[in-house]
Amino acid sequence: MRSVTCTLLLGTCILVLGPAARGVLSQCPNLCHCHGDLQHVICDSEGLKKIPQVSEATRLLNLQRNNLGGIPSGAFSESKGLVSLHMQHCQLREIESQAFKGLKKLVYLYLSNNKISSIKSGAFEDLTELTYLYLDGNQISELSKGIFSPMINLFVLQLNDNRLRELRPGTFAGTKDLRWLHMSGNELTTLHPGSLDDVENLAILHLDRNKLSSYPSAAMSKLRVVEELMLGTNPMRAIPDNAFQSFGRYMEKLHLDNMGLEKFSGGAFNGVTAVRVLHLHNNKLKSLPGAMQLGTITNMTLFNNPWNCSCQLLPLRKWIDSHQNQTDVLCASPPEQKGKQVRENTAIKRCKSKVKKSKPGRRN
Ligand SMILES: *[C@@H]1O[C@H](CO)[C@@H](O)[C@H](O)[C@H]1NC(C)=O
Ligand SMILES: *[C@@H]1O[C@H](CO)[C@@H](O)[C@H](O)[C@H]1NC(C)=O
Ligand SMILES: *[C@@H]1O[C@H](CO)[C@@H](O)[C@H](O)[C@H]1NC(C)=O
């Protein structure tokens, strides 16, 4: 009896006495589901047109798949306790300056699959704890200088499938701990020198499916610890000397497939000592540099290249024979080898015996 009375009274109190906002904040927002004393507020696919107000008690706010259109300044000013904010598929077009003001505890911010074309400068103010930022699947064509600079703890930045055309110095100013940078599927033609200098600790860099027609040596030269580099599906015809040198001791995965790649300079792989996975398929490669070390590689894709089955291919033939016996690696030249497999290729095998004979066998 008593509790019923209290609930009724409380309802009256809110209407008559309490400040309207406070009353609203102590309840689960209309159309949403709440768990754990409002710690989790779930409003997935509810047809919301406005961002609901939640209290400081809320840690996770899931607003996925609503038609929100934009994030106004201070939209979350009452929600200072948020750790995780989900706004994928919300038809967002614009992020205003100070859109996330007050969210000093936010760690995860999901903004993927919207229509964001404009991020106003100062949009990310206060996001000092943010560690994971997902902006993939939007229409971002430009990033203003220092846009991410409040995010001194940023670790993962997802920008795949946007419309970025170039990267300029200062884009990543302040995010010195960034480790994963994903920019696949953009329209990048140029990474200006210095554009990656602020993120020298990158471990994973994805630049595949862009429009880079030359290897961005100057932009890459400060990177020290890249473990995984994806450059596939860029119209790049050559890889220059020392391309990977500054991080060659760390690089384990390198994807250079589907590029129309014709040539590696002789010293392209200088300093590369740890690579395990190398994708080279769907290119126009005839040979690999003589100085290249294949010993650490466990997985290599080689098909759809016009391999020149002359003696310079001997190290590659040996690698194929001792690793994956790939039957889809074919010679395009010389004419008498055309269409034959590189694997166990007799023309190349002869080189082997020649090499052996030319070396005095000390044990014989
Ligand atoms: C490497 O090759 C093995 C055997 O062919 C395969 O099972 C494995 O998935 C490959 N690993 C990677 C990372 O591609
Ligand atoms: C194949 O390599 C041999 C030996 O280096 C060279 O003489 C020949 O011109 C090359 N063929 C093609 C098509 O590049
Ligand atoms: C590749 O084939 C050759 C001959 O058929 C065989 O001796 C060798 O063990 C095979 N290597 C692998 C990794 O399967």
C-alpha cells in the first residue's frame, strides 16, 4: 500500500515541484529500454528524431538506427557518465562544434554508417578519454587540422569508406598513441610529407582501395613500428628503394595485391626482416628483387603475375616448393615457358644446378 502511494506521490512531485529536466532524467527515456538502474539505455531502431536526455548514471547509450540527422552542440551535456555511445545508422550529416561537450569519460564512440560530410572544428572537444572512434562508412572528404587533438588517448581510428582525398600535416596532431589507423576505401591520391609524423607509433595502417599512384615514402618515413601495412588496390606501378625501412623490423603483414604493380626497386625491401604474410597477387610482376629475403615468409600469394621464369626466379621457386606448392603461379616468359608453372619449373631448376656447380663443394 505504502509503496503505491509513494509512486503516485512521486509522479505528482515531478509535475508540480521538481525541475522538469531532473524528473525526466530519473526515468527511462520514452521508447527506450533501460537496464541496471539506467546504466544501460537502449533505444535501437525506435524511430527517434531527437537525442534523448539521459542522466549522469548512464554508462552506455545505444541510439543505433534512428533518424537523428545531426548532433547539436551540447547534445549530451546532462550525460557526463557515458562510457560508450552508439550512433550507427542514424542518418547523421553534421557534427557541430562541441557536440560531445562534457563527455570526459567516453571511451567508445560509434558513428559508422551515417552520412557525415562535415565535422566542425571543435566537434570532439572534451573527449580526452576516447580510445575507440568509428567513423567508417560516411562521406567525409576533409579533416581539418587538429580535429582529433583533444583525443590524447585515441588508440583505434576507423575512417574506412569515406571520401578523403588527401592527408595534410597536422591532421592527427595530438593523437600520439594512435595504434590502428584504417583508411581503406577512400579517394586518397596524396599523403603529404609530414601527414603521419604525429602518429609515429602506428602498428596497423590500412590504405588499400585508394588512388595512390606512387608510394608515399616521405609521409611514411617517421613510422617506426608498423606491423601491418595494407596498400592493395591502389594504382601504384613501382615500389621504391627503402620503402619500408623505418619499420622493417616490425612489419609482419604486407598487402600489395591488385595494384598493377610492375616493379620493385632493388632495395625496396631494405630493412625488412620479419615479414610473414605477403600478398602480391593480381599485379604485373615479372620478378622479385634479388636482395629480398624470403626466409621469414610463411604465406605469400603470387598468382596472376607475368613471372619471368629465368634464373632470377630461383629463390621464389625454392620458396614455392618448400611452402605452399602453389599451382596457380605461372610463367609468362621466356616464350618456351609461357603458361608453365613456376613450381618445379625445369628451366629454373637448371639454374639451381648451375649455381651449385659454380660453387666449390667443400664437403665433397
Ligand atoms: C597462411 O596459410 C595457411 C596455409 O595455406 C592458411 O591456413 C592460413 O590461413 C594463412 N594465414 C594467413 C594469415 O593468410
Ligand atoms: C627475363 O629475364 C631475363 C634474364 O634476366 C632477361 O634477359 C629477359 O629480358 C627477361 N624477360 C622479360 C620479358 O622481361
Ligand atoms: C611440394 O611438392 C614437392 C614435390 O611434389 C614435395 O616434395 C614437397 O614436400 C611439397 N612441399 C609442400 C610444402 O607440400
